[in-house]
Amino acid sequence: MSRVAFKGKSMKNGWDRRVALLVLLAGLVCVCRTSGQEYPVATKTLKNGMKILVQTDHSIPNVALYTFYRVGSRNERPGTTGLSHFFEHMMFNGAKKYGPGELDKTMESNGGSNNAYTTRNVTVYQDWFPRSALELIFDIEGDRIRDLSFDPKKIESERGVVASERRSSVDGQNEGVLDEQLWATAFIAHPYQWPVVGWMSDIEHWTMEDLKHHFEMGYSPSNATMVISGDVTPEEVFALAEKYLEPIPSHAPPPPVTTTEPEQSGERRLVVRKQAELPLLMIAYHVPQTNNPDFYALNVMRSILFQGESSRMYQRLVDKDQIALDVESESDNAFDPTLLLFLAQPKQGVDPAACEKAIYEEVERLQSAPVADRELEKAKNFRLAEFYRQVRTINGRANTLGTYEVFFGDYRKLFDAAKNYSAVTKEDVQRVAKQYFGAKNRTVATLVPENEEKGKP
Amino acid sequence: MRMGFGGWDVSVLNRAFKGEKRIPHPAKEAGIRDDRFGNAGELMGSPVLSSSGQAGCRRYLVAGFALVVAWLSCGSAVRAQKLQMPAHEKVVLKNGLTVLLLEKRSVPMVSVAGIVKAGGLADPAGQEGLASTTAGLLRKGTKTRTAQQFAGDIDFIGGTFEADAGADYSSFAAEFLSKDTAKGLELVSDALLHPTFPQAEMDKLLAQAVDGVKAAKDSARDVIFQYYEGYLYNGKGYGRPTGGDENSLKKIQRDAIVKFYDSYYTPGNTILAVTGDFNPAEMKKKIEETFGAWPGKAAPAVKVEAASPTKGKRLLLVNKGDATQTYFVIGNLGISATDPDRVAIEVVNTVFGSRFTSLLNEALRVESGLSYGATSFFSLQKEPGPFAMYSFTRNETTGKAIEMALEVLKKLHTNGITAEQLSSAKSYIKGQFPPTMETSGQLARLIVRHEFLGLDDNEVNQFEQRIDGVTPEMAKQVIAKHFPLENLTFVLAGKSSEIAPMVKKFAEKMDEKEISAPGFWAGAK
């Protein structure tokens, strides 16, 4: 990962933009004449249960292909935390036809590139390639889903890679360190409590058996959704899917995650002391899973509080009080009830408590009085523009469609979302502010610099 | 998702999560994006960080690296396999403003990208960050709007406006829905033509910038390239921090900002590209109405000190006492964005260090597991920018990883690259090219940058044939000429007490600096 989870963009963005689309479809397309491009999607479910979504776009001779597996760190257990992510790495390290190193070499020499990411909920594989490589990519994807191999030497060297990744993205970043502690404190029962990259001691100790078990658990074709956007036709994609993917047998999906996080009944606080130039503050609130109806109102609320320099939190902490360099809100798509995070980067010499107090006052303001009409409209305009930014590339569309399909259960929920989104009222915003953003429901994490006095050499 | 003052982040999901397969490009780590996936607000050459994974407060810390891949951030291909730059028009208004118009009707949005031909290189000595601060203040108060009103107006239409400075130029970018074109253009012109630079806003911005530098120093990977540029150019030219440092930012006065603006922000010194969903004839008229009254006058030329490659082997060790991992950059002066060898270098560097199966990544990551990744790049700017190899590894393996990187470089010289590698690199470059010019925002930044550099549409139209035209002989020459073996500058950020004994041997001269000490590298005392 390039960024710590906390810092990274999450799929929520995708949603945000899609939601905005709905507003567009509902009211604006008509004035936008030819620009109101639509993105028809063809779907097919293979006999083994894998679902394929195809969205054709011939504007560039390229293709974006995303494969979403519904398996992530929530499907892990203590002792093997980080295994989903490690496994994601191993998916590039050799199968039957394309041995170690051959997947990347073959793909790149045919003009393609790839990547993958793992979250608490899903593992997603991405291929970007010229259309001439379409069949090759299906061959490669089929090979590794069907016949992944586990070379003991590769496991050991990849262990070093992931440890380096962890040091770079978590241990070497203040946000990474604090974010990890925050999740571990806010959750006491549910698997969301451990980091996606895994605890270092687990990275050092998982075994080949663990990997094999993970493959068997998470990688049934029926547990995957593939989304293709770009210079292809549904017919050719479906034919290739039938040839390369359909023969792969299906098996049981991961066992359901049955642990429910008990309701939090009082504020939790934690402090991290480390060498740092500046302190850091993060506040987490438990909120429902992605497909909960409050999703839309929560996003509107976040826009009003955090989006743009005219947002309430920016105006208050950065512009007026001048106690923070930056304020942000973060959340991630989730199958289970999750966290919504507020972050403030205090200025040097500012007590994080001052930022905390200002944040609570802004939350209380939201709870005690309805937002202005213009603020509500602004939030919706933001999301409309963001939506277009998301869908204007084949890459963005592949990701967007897949995210809807996986987290809302159906990519067409897009249209319900439009309706739900424009239906958000000032009262809804006030209600969710009261319901989820109380003191009892929050976990507060503060990073305190240990060396503030030293500084100068 | 992050919502901060970047608002519009691209959500390129491959950089989003715990657990990417691969290392992002180091320049991306420094907050620079190659924009392959069409993010909106990035500014050319002087990327604004708020959209990247970094906190917005770190926007001043960017090293000015552009990728080799990024200079070519064109591509095209409307339906056909043949890459073609979309038709666009150049108009010079009576006041001297150069306007580039490109119609692109994919989504109902309009993108604006502009360059003012003076950046950090025009900062007076000791006032590094002046150009950047001037740009940052454009939206912080105009003749008719307070900073808060400007933010309210641009946010209300879901638009973006950002401005910053790189070394070569200052730049601004905006984006809005096409239904809001009139409002959007008016906001851009208001910021560009009528800023008032209120003292209170200046004080705020500078204080944030100073703290932003400090916050960035909490993450070695976020600042390693700042130190590298400083050390490589010995604190001159591209070696001066365009975003300023803890000392220089404190010396910036309002008078200097006003003077910088008055001198350089003139229509004749500005290039404005507008792309997206509009009728070009109507847009031309609107631009004339909005920007035509901007009074023209001559701007002074920016003097640039010529840099030359460093001699021998020299090493800067930046101490970060709590580091568990060492970040290192090795290289020397590279090439300019218009260097005739740039295409051949692109092909060779793809083999050497700029893709997953590159020689460097194969060695340091795939085969040894020493690092999450290793890469190399040439930063392409108006004058020769840095060439750099970059990786990171745990403290104990620092010496070993650097030796390995040097070994890979040596092998590039002794073994050259094979016909197969050459062919593979060409396919890779060509295959990855079209998505770099998929959106109107990408196209706006591309054409305005070409105009600035004096490059033409053949950068796109002849792209494939130029790549295909790179011969093994050319590759050989490029390796000998542009991949230095003997004369190397090393910059490491890590825990000195553990790594210094391992790394002294790499250079004849070793300098040291505390990461928390103000500044980056301002030249030997």
C-alpha cells in the first residue's frame, strides 16, 4: 500500500460520486444535451457462480479489468492477521501456466500493467491493458484462480516485501501508527480491530498451510465479481469468460463473520507517544455498514463538515481558530458496522485538546440546529461533480460499478441511491448527527510528540 | 474517503488501501501523481498534494519531480489504434494572453489549466516559497471576494480551484460542471486578475506552510526527494525548495508577494488552456470577455543558473532517530523535458527501473525481498532535472540494498538490454499510454505544458513511431551517456547511528544533517 489505510482514499469515494450521478440522472441530464453520456452495463453469471459486468467504451483502445473477491482481513483470526493482504501478494507469484515472475513479465510485454489492494472487507485485483491483450488477461486470471502455486522460497522473500511495506506505510507514518491503534481500541470483539497489513509478529509467522487455507476459503469463483470497462464488447468478454473461467469449479464461500461488535457505552481514549514534529488527533465513531439507509445522510453530513475550504470544520479549525493545518474525514466501505473517522493535524504548539474541543462544538452545532439550505445544496453539487470525476475514465467506472455490486449487492442500486440521496433532508442530517456522534460512541486517539524539546541539532 | 481541502480526490483505488501489491512511484510518494487515471486538480510540474494520500497540509513539500512517464502524459486514440492529439486551437488575445481551446464531450465538465512563466526559480535568494505563496494566495481574497466568499462560491458549484508553483512556473487549475461555465471562468479570472493578498491571509498561509514542512519531516519518504534535490544541485536552481522551508518562509513579506505578482502575472507571461464540454467559438468569446481586459505588460525573464553533473561520489545522510527503515536515492543530473534523447531514455528506463519487472525492482523486491519496491526516474523539466534511483529497506539491510542497486546499474552498462527487453518495454509504454490522455483535465495540463516547453502535437501523434524507432544502438548510447556509473550523489534518510557505518564506504565525502533541523540542503557552508 502506498498510504496507510487511514490516509488512503477508500471506496467510499466511488460511492460518493455514483450517488451524485443519480442526482444528475434525476435532474440535470436534460440540460446537458449530448454530454449526458450513459454507461450501459451487460451482465452474466457463469455456471460456477462468478458474475461478470461489462461496460463498453471505445474512446481509447484500452481496458480496465477489476476482480473483486469478498474476502479481507475481517475473515482472518488472531495469529494470522494480514494474511489476506499477504495472499494478495502471492497471487502474482506464480501459478501452473504462468510460473513465478511470468505473470508480470507476460502482462507487461503485452502492454499491460496490474495492481491489487486489500481492505478489511475485500481483495481486489486490477489489470490495465490494451485491448489486444484481452484474451491473454483472461488466460492469466484463470490460471491463477485455478492453479495458484506456493513456492516456499517465494513465500519467504514476499514476507520481507510485506514487512517492508508495513514499515513504510504504518510504522514510518504518524497517521499509520495512530490509525492502527485507534481501530484496535474502538473494536474489542469484531475482526475490524486488527490492521489489514497485519501485526508484524503475524507477518513473521504465518505458514504455507495458512496460505493454502486462505485460498480455499476466499477464492471460490462464486465469491468473485469481475468488472470490465473499455474497448470490448460484452459478447467477446462473455465468450472468453466461458472459456477461461467457467470451467473452474466453485466451492463454499468464506464462513460468515458472526461476531457482532457490542455497543460502545462510553468514550475510549488512547495516546501514542513517539518521536514526531507535530501531534495528531483522530476521533472515530461507530456507524452502520455501507448498505444501511443512513449512508446517504452520513455522507451529506460529512460533506457539510469537511468538504472544501468553505466546510464547517475547515472554516472553524483551519481558517478562523487557526489551530489545525488540516481537517479530514475518512470512512471505508464495509460489510459490517464500521468506523467514521475525523482527523485533525494540529499546528505546532497547539494542544490537540483544543482541536478536539472545536470539533465537538461543531458537531454539537450540527446536532442542535438544522443546516442551511445552501449548505445542503452545496453538498449535493460536490457529489455530482465528484461523480463525474469518478466515471470519466474506464478505470473509474470499473471500480465504481464493482463497488456498488459488491457493497450494495447490485450495481443497479445506483438508481435507488439517486432517489435516496436527493431525499436527504436537513432533518436527516441533524438526526444522524445526534444518533452517531455522541461522546459515548467515540474513540479518541492522540499522538503526542516525545521530543518536542530536542528538535534542533 | 478523505475530505479535506482536497475535496475532489480521485480515488484511484490502487493507491488507496492497506495492501497494494506494489510500490507507488516515488514521486507519487512525494505526492506527485503521474495522472494516469485522470485526477482533476493536479497542477503541472508543481503538483498540489492535497489530493494524494498525503494530508493537505503537506502541499508545500513536494519535490518537483515529474515522471518520465508523465511527460508523455498524452496519448489519445479516438476509437482507432492510432494515437492522435485531439484538435485544439491556439488564440493569442490582444493583451498577449495565450489561450488554448480543446473541445472534449465525454462528461459535462470544463477543465482549466494555466501556467504563469515564473516559479520557484524566480524566488529571491533566502525567500524560497515566494512563488508558491503568491500562487496559494490567489484565492485568498480578491477585490470583490474575501477568501471565505471565494471558497463558498467555488465549493457551491462543486468546483475546484488550486494554484501552486513549481521551479519553472506557477500554475493554476480549475474544474467545474459545464452548466456552471460562466461562474467558473469568472472565479478563475477573479483569482488570477484581482487578488489583493490580505495580510491576515498571508500570515495564515505562511504559518501553515512552516508547520507543513515540519509535519512532512515526520515521514522520511515524504521529504527524501527534497533533500536529494537540494544536495544534488547544492542548494541552487532546482535544488531550492519551491515550497520554501522553515527559515525562508518566515522571511517572506507581503511587499515581495505583491511585487512578484505585479512582475510576473501578466497576460503575455501566461498560458491558459480550457478543455472539455463546450462550443469552442462560444468559449473563445467568453474567454475574451473574461480575460481580455487584463492589462498587458512585459514580464522580466527568469534567470536560471546552469547546473552541471556532480563529480565523484558524495553522500548526504539525513538522521531520523526513530527510523526502522532507510530511504535512499542515488543519481545525478538527468535531462530536460526537450532533450533529444528523451524517447530512448524512456524506453531504457522502463527496462531499468520504471515498471514492476524492471531490473531494479526484480533485484530489490522480487528476488531478494529486501524492499517493497525499487524504481528509477528522470524528472523532466525545462532545464535538466534529476535522474534518480530510489528504494527503501530495513536498517540492517541498508548497505546490502544499496550495493545491490549499484550492481544493477553496473550490469545495465556491462550487459546492456536485450532485444526482448527492448521490445517488451516498447509494448508496455505504448499500451499504458492512451489512459494518460483520457480526460479533459489531463488534456488541459498536457497542452499547456507543451506550449510552455515549446513541444508540439507530434509528442502524441508520432509517439508510437518514436518509441518504435528506438534501436539497440540508441539504447546503448543512452545508457553510456545518461546512466552515470562513477559520478553519483547519494541521499539517505534513516537512523544514522545504525546505518552510518554501513554506508560511509559508498562515497568519498559524507555530509550529515538532522531531519528536524530547519531546511533541506542549502549548500555547503
